[in-house]
Amino acid sequence: MQIYLIRHAIAEEREEWSGSDELRPLTAKGYAKMQEATKGLMKLAPEFDLMLTSNLVRAKQTSALICDLYRCKFSDKVRVTPALNPSSPQEVLQKEIASLAIKSSLFVVGHEPYLSTLAANLIGSSGGAILLKKGGVACLKLVSLQPELSAELCWLATPKMLKMIASAK
């Protein structure tokens, strides 16, 4: 199974947002940059089976944008899971991913440093070896379910790299 860890797009600045952090939305710039990044992602991953997303607004908006560009229905392809909330234990998400191992392509939309910690845990790195920029993607290949979930890093792309891929002929 390929697992694509996708950090949500640029959201309103925490300091400038007066509401709850869970409700902090994407900015217009975030939408625009994520559209370009997703076009590049579509060249690298032309389809996906399922998308897991955090229930925070900025992650759900990012997931909805990705679904729009992939021309799929959010309700058919996306599962909102509290396991992707920044305060959730990694083991909960890892169990959820393991239960989906019959899928061939899984998108996981969430937050930093949660996603980089997940990636480091899955590839066996003790340090935070991966840092995802907003709108960035890490592709992992699941290699083992037992005794614990493990994966290998296939590639890591910034939004700028994905935009370049999108514009390449």
C-alpha cells in the first residue's frame, strides 16, 4: 500500500485568528497553492482509494479541495477521523491504517508535527527526519504490518516541487 501524507494547505495565522483553532480556515493563497500542488500530485498518484483526514477545518478544506480536483465525492472517498487530530496518540492512527492495508493507495491529510512524527515512526527514524511544508506530500510504501506497522520513504515533495511537476510536459 502507498500512503501519501499530506499536510494541510496554508491557513489563517493562529495569532490573527480570533476563533477556536479547530475552526481556523485556509486562506485564499492556501487554496491557490494547494490547487497547484494537487495537480502535481495527480501526476504522481493518478488515483487513490481512500483519504483519511483530521476533523479540523483546515484539513477538511484541504481534503475537499483534493477531492474536487480528483473529481470524486468527499462523502465517498474521505473518512474524517479523530485519530489525525494533533493531540491523538500515533498508535490509534497506525491501527486505523493497518486495518486499511487492503487498499492500494491511501491519502492522509493532517498537521505538523504529527505527520512528520508518524513518517519517522513508520520508517524507523528516531529523529524527526521529515518536515512537511504546508501543502507538501510524503509518499511511503507500507512494507510490514507485523510486529508493527513499518514503511519506506519513496519520495518527499514540497508544494513548489509539485507545482513544477504539474507544469512539466
